[in-house]
Amino acid sequence: MILQFVVRNGEGYLLVIHKIFDETTHSTFEIIMKYNGQKDYSHQQQPKIGVLITNLGTPTAPTAKALRTYLSEFLSDPRVVEIPKIIWMCILHGIILRIRPSRSAAAYKTVWTEAGSPLMVHTQNQTHAIKKNLTDVFGDHIHVDFSMRYGEPSITSRIEEFQRAGINKLLVLPLYPQYSGATSGSTFDAIATDLLKRRRVPDLRFISHYHDFMPYIDAVAESIRLYRESHGSADKLLFSYHGVPLRYLKNGDPYHCECHKTSRLIAEKLGLNKDDYLVTFQSRFGREEWLKPYTDATLKSLPATGVKSVQVVCPGFSADCLETIEEIGEENREYFMESGGAEYSYIPALNDHESHIDALTELIKKNLQGWDCPEPDAGMQSQKHFESLERMSR
């Protein structure tokens, strides 16, 4: 049996008290839910459309302390590591967080810039450029910002800012072209968890993937074409994507299929034959089997087959980061060259290149269709109605 009591307090919150009566033990449990509101909310606020761009996240500094904080949040996500929680928490806090932070910090130091983490810098630049494009179309009726799934700025902090800005329609764009439960799915979890606690829930649209969105395909293909015009072609082009455990694919995650479709569409744009390119997967950890072929193992084996030059591109990464700059640009280069390779090149991510920004802008505009901008006096009419109700209640 569930009894529900509603209590209002003076801070703009709604407390919902659920009294649950267990008929077996004859015990009563209370669950108190606190819905976040705005004490200083003004009904004169003009309703707006909000666009929240998200990416994975980054530590605040290339230090063991900062990495421990970041990795603790990241690796505690059950979407990222699907192992029974009790077992995984023992492994994570007993082993991994004692060893990995210092190693990861050393790697981050090799890519850190004066402006900060490459991923943070590129995401800020992407957001600024997209905001400019959308403001040119929608004016002040649209609010654009970014957040990180792990670390700062957090999804919750951004939604709070959006709510205070009067956002009543929210479009979320995770910058993961190919869907995986560990990335786009986890981002949705974070959005939903935050909204569960809010008094007012905005209209919500969520772009879960864009692996075959042609402006994005065109942008990647053009970046490869331009790179080859300046540096020449190679014996083989590798499309390297972040890996996930093989069992994700077996349990219905479409990531593997979407990576292959993206690669095929780009190859077709470039006029490549099937023998001209390979699709591989990187960044695995642990002993479990992940998606194959592995990028590192492939690069080690290619020279023995007569492939002496390779170019690697990572279409699943919307911005350069540790996994592309250090892992692909440096670590895997060594594997290939030490195995007998002669030429190795990493083709940079799209980052804030104009073609990429235009593609993302078009994707957002497509998903905003049907959301009309509010009338100029909509907020004023709402405020007048609110004041009228207050007078009637006196």
C-alpha cells in the first residue's frame, strides 16, 4: 500500500512524501522526494529554446589527484563498466584508482596545452561557433552551451543555468556520431536523472546518433581529401573507433554496425575500394574480448603483408583528445614503424573546422523543426495571469 502526502515549503520546493506500508512485515517506510524549483522565478521570463552540446569529459588538470577524481566518476558509471557493482567497486577503489591516475596523468601531460585539455578547448570552440550560427537564425530566443558527462561543467549545472534562463524546450546533442549505451545512452541517463528532480520538466529532444547524417559524412570525407591533397595517399586508410566489449554488440548495442556504416559512406564519397581501407577499434582495457580487429594489433601486422604506409582517421571522435593525439598519433605510430612500416600519418579530427560546425548546425536545425520561437509578449501574458490569480486568492 502506498500513501502520498504533498507538503509545500518556503523555498520553492515541493516535498512528496510516499508512505509505503509493507503488509508482510507491517512496517512503514518513508521516501521523501525534493523537486527543485526557482524561488525567484518570474513569469515575465521569455520562454526560450535551449541547445545543450555534450561530450565525454576531461580532468581539470594533468595530475594524479585530478585524474583520480575524474576516473572515479567515469569508471563508476554502470553504463561504462557492466560488472556487478559490489565486485567492480572493490576492483576500482582497491586497485585501479591506486595505480591508473598517475599513469594517466603522465599521458595527459603530453597533450595538455596552455589553454587546458584539448577536448575542453575544442568543445568550447565548437560551442561558440555553433552558437553564432544558431543565433544568426533564431536570435535571442535560443540559448546554446555545453557540458561534460563526467567532470565540469556538469550536466546538472548547465540544466540549472538553462532553467534560470527560461528554457522550456531542450535539445541535447551528445557529440558521439555513433550510438553506444556507454556514451549516448549514459548521457541520456544523466539528463533523465537530473530532470527527475525538477519541478518543471522542459520539452525534450535527444539526438542519440548521427552516424549517417550526410553533412557529417561529407565533412569527414572532405577532411581526408584535403589531407591527401597536401600529403599524398597511403597504401591503406584505417578508420579507427573507440572500442567496446564484444558482448555489448551481442546484447543489441548498434555501435559496431554504425561504425561500419559511417566508414562505408565515407569510403564511397572518396571513391575507395574495399581493399583500400580497414575498420578497427582502439582503447580497450581489461582482459575481456572487445570489438575486433584491434587497431594496435592491426598496425603491428600490416607491414608484414606489404603495407608500408598508412593514414589513420577517427570519425567517432568529434574533437581531438588523449585517445587521438597520444594513442593514435604517437603510441600506435610506434607500433607500426617498429614493425617495419615506412610512413604513418594521423588525420586530425574535425574539431571546429567550418565544415564540421556547419554539419552540426544543420543537424541541430533539423531536430528543432516544429519548435516555434515564442511570441514576444508570451512571458508578459503569463505574468499578468499569475498576478490576477494572486489578487483573486486574497
